[in-house]
Amino acid sequence: MKIQPVIMSGGSGTRLWPMSRAALPKQFLKLVTDRTMFQNTALRVCGKEDGAYLDPVVICGANHGAVVAEQLDEIGLQPAEIIIEPCPRNTAAVAAVAAAWATRKDEDALVLLMPADHHIADSAGFRAAVALGAKAAEAGNIVTFGIKALTPHTGYGYIKTGEQLIPSVYKVAAFKEKPEREIAEHYVKDGRHYWNAGIFLYKASAMLDEMARYAPEIKAAAVNALEKSALSDGALHLDEAAFSACPSDSIDYAVMEKTDKAAIIAPVDVGWTDIGSWSEVSSQDKTDNVICVNAANNIIRSDGPLIAAAGVEDLIIVATGDAVLVARRDNAQDVRAIVDELKKRGLQHLL
């Protein structure tokens, strides 16, 4: 069975400001390795080894088609399609577009839907998990990936496993919202709760059937937008009027929490993180533009001026050519509030 990778690249990455901006959000930055997270996501499933993976489809925002094409060209990959969203409509619409596009070639094609901005250290382990999940997906299940919960993280959603379908794949018993610390600690200890990675594997026809049942307006608008799409500048542009009419909802809320076909591969232990804040990014304190003296446990990065830090600890210091962020490491999530304040002040050139 061939697997069709579909990379969701519509995120804005506001919690990685000031480096992550609307014109070049975090998935297109080199935050973890010498390649961007988008490039690493594409290479993870390039299929050169065993031929299991087809060329990737990328679904991205209206301003990012050119950078997607450029970054794929840098790593020698040719996309099957670059699909442009005229406006953001969340992951349920993306899942529907991905399924509808895949059925043009094969209604039973397996779609692997992945965010562009996650880091996975063990690519081979991830592909092994996909191979396990493919068996359940071929049977009509919509499979998600349960990341082994290493810490009681309160910034992730959790998935509880139910009855086993096949080895390492279970029915989903429940989806859990981002928990309070005490609840998260219980989840980690009980061994049945896993982090929700937001990665999905499904037969294209199965996703469309479940969306018709539980999210018919989303399915209809997304399919209509694809049917009325037009090629321009090397990308397939979804019809703006049709896609704008699509309700905005996540695939978790729209389908996964309602369907009886939700399944989970678990545990997936592949060094996953969503790089959701600066606290999850390594420091660059050994580069030429960062100097540290008697400084410890800081995250310091600069693509602009030199940063010199002395006698400080547990800080995040990030500099670009036009902005500097200083925050305590345990306040990393507050960067989003800074972005909100910039919007209120009308400082669009900093966004």
C-alpha cells in the first residue's frame, strides 16, 4: 500500500516570535538542525528507501507557496502538489482537502497528515510506527499517533487507549484537553494516556465518509473549494469563495471525538516535540554572535546583533534585526501575549 504524505504548513508559530513571523513562520526556520522543520518533515517520509511513500502534498497559506517550493528544491524533493489555502480554516478542512485530493488517484489511498512544524528525532522509528498504523487504517480506522508521555506536560492534549485492535494499535477511549498539573501527573503514571501529536493516518474514503457523517458542512465546502481550484504559479489555489464558507474547526473536535473509528498507535517513542515555545529550542550560546559569562540554563539566539549575557540564568533572550525578546524560561508561553499586544498597537511590521 502506497502512503500519500500531506504536510500541513498553515501555522503561524506566534510563540516563537521574534524569529517566527507571518512571512516566515517557525516551520521554515532552522531551529533544531541545519535544515528547517518543514524540510525535516518532508525528508522523514521521502520514500527513497522502500518506495512506500509517494511524493508529498503540501497545504500552506497564501503567502508561503514560493518558500515551500524553494525549500523542497533545496533538499531535492519534488512535491506531488502545493495546495494554497486562501484563508486559514483549521485542520478539519485540511484533512478533507487532503482526502479529496487523494481520491482523485485512488479512493483507498492512505493519507498521512502531518504538521510541518514538529521535530522527530528518530525518523526510522516514526516510519515503523506508520507501518504499524497502516494495517489499522486499511481496515477503515482513522489512526492517530500517541506519543509516550515522558513528563506531565500541561501544554499537550492526551489520548486514552481502549481495547487493542492489533499489536500496538488500540481503539481510542477518550480525548483529553490540556490538563492541570495534578491530572497530567496521573496520566503519566497510569500508562494509558499518551500525548496527542496531531498526526493522522487514514484511508481517504474513510475520512470523507466520517466527515459526511459528523462535519458535512466542512466536507462540502472543502471539496467544493478543491473542485473549483485553479493552477497558478506552480501551485493549486483553492477557490477563495468556497473555502471561506468552510466552518473553522479542528479535526479532533469535528471528527475524532465523535467517530467510532478513532484508533491510536501507542506508545510512539521517537523523540517528538511540537517546538511550541522557546523553552523547547536549544541555545546557540557557542556561536559567534552570542557571548556568555557566568551565565547558566539560558536559551540565547540571535540572527542579528551580538548578544552578551553575564551573571544571568533561566532566561530566554532572542534577537533579530528589529526586535529583542527577554523572558524567563518558565514564562515562554507568554510570548503569544506579546504578539497579541503588538497587534493591538498596530505594529504589523513586527509581525
